[in-house]
Amino acid sequence: MSPWRRFATANGIRSISALGGLFVLVGAVQVSEDVLADSSVREALADFVLFAGPAVVLLYGGYRIRRSDLPPDRYPRIAGWCFGGLVLLLGVTGLLALNPEATLGDPIREIGLQTAVGSIAGLGVGVMEARALTRAAEAERSEQALREERNFIEELVETAPIGIATLDGDGAFDFLNDQIRDLFGYTSDDIGGYEERTDLFDPIRLDGTPLAPEESPSYRIVEHGETVHDGPIGFERPDGERVWLLISGKPLQDDGRRKAVLTCTDVTERVEYERDLQESNERLEQFAYAASHDLQEPLRMISSYLQLLENRYADELDAEAREFIDFAVDGADRMRGMIDALLDYSRVDKETDTFETVELDSVLSDVRADLRARIEASDAEIAVDSLPRVYGDGEQLRQVFRNLLDNAIEYSGEEPPRVRVSAERDEDEWVIAVRDEGIGIDTEELDRVFEVFERLHPPDEHDGTGIGLALCERIVERHNGEIWAESVPGDGSTFYFTVPVEERPPNSVGEPLTA
């Protein structure tokens, strides 16, 4: 900004106020002359009003402009117009003075009144122009901001890592970004209505069933006004490959016209990975089942022949030989127990449609009946609070309680086992707790106890296969729950597991991706 413009910006409005003060002074001089010339009071008063009126306008105008929303850079133009009007009418008055046919009765009065009118007129024009320029500048800034925002949105849409499309009220695509064109392999001109898209893309669900036109996300959004989050849905590309997409969308209103926006996320790799993982898990489970089943017969044969050997040659075997045979038979029995446990572990997800309303009180009562002999032999006390009804697999939940109570009795230490089973609701799930007063578990070992075949104690100290808690974890996970343990060595352990309150089907381990 030039020095003159800085000066004009800072002092332009002050000069207008100063001009108002000048007209006050001129008015006072004129009134004084009227009084000295013995003019009437009416004439003196009229001159005062004629001069005081413009002076007040200029003084008040200068005051209001500084407090208005006009930017200071408009002040020089307002002042310029004000003084321009003054100079213009001063020039007109001067030309009249040079005209021999024109006469000026009172030069001070005439010049003062003419320049006052010119100043006020210039002030009005300057303010109107300043406001017009300010509105124009604001409109230009708003338009520029809109252009920048539109360009940003367009760039964002084009560079977004997901596909974005809009549909008109007839369900036809009127915009596709580059990503969605790459996903589908078509342009918006190639894609028709609902029926044409069904023929073109052959959309299918994860289970391979076809998706009818009226079931498509675009149809439901446009025709029914739904907000959708669907998928994965498989679409066939022009090259014959299948792409799996998660599709979200909602209806829009644009100038009263019905429209819709869609976003498409490519999850093909995830779907294929989870399918491969599920197939791999199924093959591993089949292998574990087959291997465990096939190992049963050789183990039975080993045990049978060892016992036959002991019976037939008992008189010829010394104590050490009989001890070796006992070790071998015991090892075979323990191996058979581990294989049975492994079979149970591999079958956790095999059963389907086995979920129903289950009374946990009844389940625990059955478990206590199964363990009655052991409870009586160990002089165990098992206290049970009221347990809820849940939705699940009754037989598998029975296995969980059986394993947890069996562990509580096994690891009770020197004192008779003392166990309490309780339940507490936590929002949308039940937290079941099995507490004991046994030997406890070291903190760093708490996670290990849920691993397959993981044992914290040697077999000669405590019985077990090392798979019971791993089986509990898998069953609880099948019920959409969690299992964990808290313990203080020497002061007992508490095993917790959760079961959802709602009666909803569970997700099996390895279930494919769903939206």
C-alpha cells in the first residue's frame, strides 16, 4: 500500500468529519453576518439550518462509517466522492460567478450551500459504491471459496481409495469416480437400470445365491429411501473375474430431485483370504479328527497286548518289569485321554443348529451329579448362586462347567476344595465366575493355561490332558463370549466367562467376512 493510500485509509473518514466541522464554522460566520446586517431572525435561522443540516450529516456520517461493517480500505473512496462532490459544485459555483448575466447575492452563502450539498451527495454516492464494492468482493470471495471447496471435493472423490457413485431418481448412474470405474470395469454410460445391471454384473451373495434387482442396494436406496450397509456382494467384471464389494449408501435430495450416493469398498482379497483360511481350518479339523480317530485302535491294541503280556508271563516278570508295563499302560491310557480330548476340541464347531434357551442352574446341577464321586471323595463344597437362562449349546456349556469344576477340585491343595459359582449381568452379557481357594496360578502363566496341551504341572503331580481349558475357550468363543482367569498364588483362582444376554445366533470360528 502506497504512503498516500495508507494516509487516506487512516484519515479519510476523519476528513469528512472535519469537513462537517468546517460547515459548522461557515454557518456560524453566515449567521453572524446576518445578525450584523440586521437581517430578520427567520433569515438567520434559515441560514443556520441550511448550514447546520449538512454539517450534522457529515459529522454523523463520519462517526457511523467508522462503526459500520465497511472495511477500512473503502474509506479513501468514500472520502474521495465526498470531496469530489464538494469540488464539483464549487466549480459550478465558480462558473456561475464568471457568467456576467448571473449574479451571486451573497458569495459566502452561495458557495457554502453549494459545496455542502455537493459534499453530502458525494458522501451518499461514496457509501453506496463502497457497499456495492464490498458486497461484490464478498460475493467473489464466497464464489472463490465455493470453487475451491468444489475442486477439493472433486479431487477428494477422484483420489479416494474407495469407489464413489451417484444415482439419479430413475436409479441410473450419473457419476462414477475412477476407483469405481476400475472396480466395475465399466463407465456410467455402459451401466443401465436395475435389470440391466443384474444381467451385466450377475451379483451374488457370499453363499453364491443370486441377488435379485429389487434386493440390490441401489434399488432399495432409490425406490425405498433406505440407508444401506450391504456386503460383501460379488460382481462379475467384463474380464470374467469376480470382485467382492462392501456397499454403503443413502438417499439424497438435490433441488427437490431424488438422488442417491453409493460407496464401494473392495474386499476381494479379504473374502478370498478368509475363504482359504476357513477351508484350511476345515481341512485341519478333518485331519485332527481322522488322525485322532485312527489312533484309537493302535492304542487299544498296545494296552491290550501289554496287559496280555503281564497276565501270561506274570510269574516270569520281576517287579521292575511289571513296573515298566504299568508305565506303558498308563502312558497309553493318558494318550487315549488326550486323543478323546482332541476329538472333543475338533468337534466344537461341527454341530450346527444346537443353540437354544438353556437353564444354567440345570446345567450345573447335571455337572455336579457327574462329579459326585469326586466331590465326595475330596470333601469338596460347591456353593452356587442363582444362575441365568442363556441362549447356547447346553452340552458344550456343560463341558465348560465340568472342566472348570474339575480343575478347581484338582488344584485345591492340601485343604478340601471350596468353590463358588456366581453370575452377574454386565449390560448385554452375563459374566459367570467360578472361584476356588486352591493353589493359584502365577500371573505370567495365566495366558498359557488356555493353550492346547499346555500343562503347568507334571502328570505325576496332577492328572489332566492339558486341553480342558483350551476346549473351554473355544466353546465360549463359539458363544460370542470371552474367558479369562485371575489368580493369586496360594490364595486361589477365579475363572470368568461371558455369555451374551440376547438370544442371537453365534458366529462360528472362521466364519467368512460379513458387513
